[in-house]
Amino acid sequence: MKRNQWRRPLLSAAVFSILSAVLAPSVAQTGKLRTEVVADGLENPWAVAFIGDGRMLITERPGRMRVVEADGKVGPPLVGLPKVDVGGQGGLLDVIVDSGFARNRIVYFCYSEPSAVDGQPGNSTALAAARLSRDAKKLEEVKVIFSQKPKFSSNAHFGCRIVEHTDGTLYLTLGDRYQRMQDAQTLDNHHGKVVRINKDGTVPADNPFARKSLAHRGALPEIWSYGHRNSQGATLGPDGKLWTHEHGAQGGDEVNRPEAGKNYGWPVISNGQDYGGGKIGEGLTAKQGMEQPVHFWTPSIAPSGMAFLSSDRYGKDWQGDLFVGALKFRYLARLELKDGKVVREEKLLQDVDQRIRDVREGPDGLLYVLTDSRKGQLLKLLPK
């Protein structure tokens, strides 16, 4: 047999492989869902927000915000961002649009804000408001409306999820900064807290620690709830209340419904262990005066991003369920709830095998997720 007769099948296979890769649609099957790649080439994307006409804002942790067009084209970084302290878990993090965005084009974003502490580098989580320009190329009238106190030199546990309540106030989750976990139990700082502010940065009069009788004892008036570790997921539930989740240490990730003035226990109580083993705090899972989580994971899934599904695009049985991204085990958790309690968990997108950083319901009633890597993607989840 001639040599080129051996080569023909190999060449055909190679050509077929190349053509298949080029012509393959960007839709993959995954259990009950199909995943469609809306945009890729994103560097450690952290959050997605919808700005109308099929367009989206995407934040990248290294300090960039971009517009993704309806056709999936990723635009250049927006001009006008303040200086961002990028390192470790810090960088440009969450973004949401104002409920009146179609009229006022206001966006809110949070990030690790640099500052000097006694001549040494320091940082904390800050929340800023800005106006997206008409051409969607820059941020205008940027103003920091909240800055976590005190500043501290750390590259971990910034928290940083933003929720606008129906009453027009803003909630912001704040991490304990890792080395300052004991601060989560005291009210003279913003570490390990959820805070609530007005859109201009002022304090709502009905905040639980806004009364002068409490403020004079050192309680910071912005605090809504305390005893949190590192919350990277927050949303409003069908009940109209704030829902959050937070990272545990070695186990003990939690889903909570933070209520005004209540203590959620960290680091006194936990359903996990310290890194490498050993008890956390008092080694307790419950204590009087401290709230129990709605749900917890042990071992830790490293949750990030969360959304309730209000639409019936995936069928009535998913409507009202809570969806949470898992960084560590690389899946999307569907939590089925009954009477405010989790009764079942389903693991989705396991075959996608990517760290899920954010999950949102879009204006079309479909779920969108961001994958966290140096070549991150924005995926749209379609009913199979």
C-alpha cells in the first residue's frame, strides 16, 4: 500500500476535527439545561447587571467594568472608575443598576478601596454610585457613598454584594477581613456586618442602631445585622426580605435572612471547623441570642452569587427556588424551599466544571451565570 493511502484517513479525521470545532454551536447540554456562551474572554468576572436592550454590565476583579452587547461583543473598559486595590480577593466586585436606571442611568458598585493606615497600606470595602454615560463608555459623577471602617491591611473577606430594597434603601454585605473575625461581634466597626444606607449615603432613621441612645455607646448607625463572616451572595426573596449567604471556614457555609439588629453568631457559633481542624470560637453550633442559618453546607462549597427565580421559564416546579453558585465544587445549587426552609438541593452544571461566581435572573426570565477564571464566561441557561 502506498504511503499517501495511509495518510488520507488521518488527514480527513484532522480536517473533520477542525471543521467540527469551528462549526460547533456555543450551546452545550447539561442535565435539564442547555448552556449558551453569551460572552467569553473575561478576566475573573465578578458580577453582571442588565442595562436594557439585551446589554449587560460586567465587572472584572482586576479593576475593569465592561459592557457586553446583545450580540455578545465585549466592549473596552469603562472610563471613570476610582482607584481599586487589586490583590487576593480584593478588586472590583459587585455591580447593580438602580431601579430607575431607564430614567436616571445610575449604577452602584462596590470594590476594595485603598487607603493608608499609620503610614502602612490599608483597604476596606467601599460602595459608590455613578451615572453611566449615554454612549455607555464611561462612568460620570462617581461618588463614594459608604466606606467600611476601620481600614485594615488585608487581601481577604471583602464581602461586597449590593441589594436595593423596594423601599429604596441599599444593603451591602461586608466581610470580617479574616484576621479581624472577632470584630464581627462588636458594633463599633463594620467588619462582618450587613449595612443599610440611603442612596445618598445617609443613614435610614429606622436602622436598628441609628437611635442616639445606641450611637453614643459606639454602635455604628449603618449596621443592619452582625456576626457574619464573608457574604458574597445577597438578594431579595419572594417574601420581600433580604437573603444572604456567607462563606464558612472549613465547612459551615450559611444561607441567612438577616433581620434588623440580629446577631448571626460568627465566630462564636459555627457549623464548621477551623482550617486544618479544631474548633472555631467556643466550638458551639448554637447559643442563646444568636440566630440559626436557614441552611448550611458542610463541607464548604464556597458559595458566591445568589438569585431567586421568579419566572416559569424552566417550569412551574423551579419557580420561587433559590440558586447559589459554588466556587469550590463547581456547580450551581438549586435550593427548593417550603415554609422558608430548604427541603431539597439539586446540583446543576456539574459537567460544565467551572467555578460559579455570580448568578442572576435576566429580564427575559432566564438565569445567567459568570464563571470565575482568567478566561471567564457569561453563560445563559436555557430550558432543555
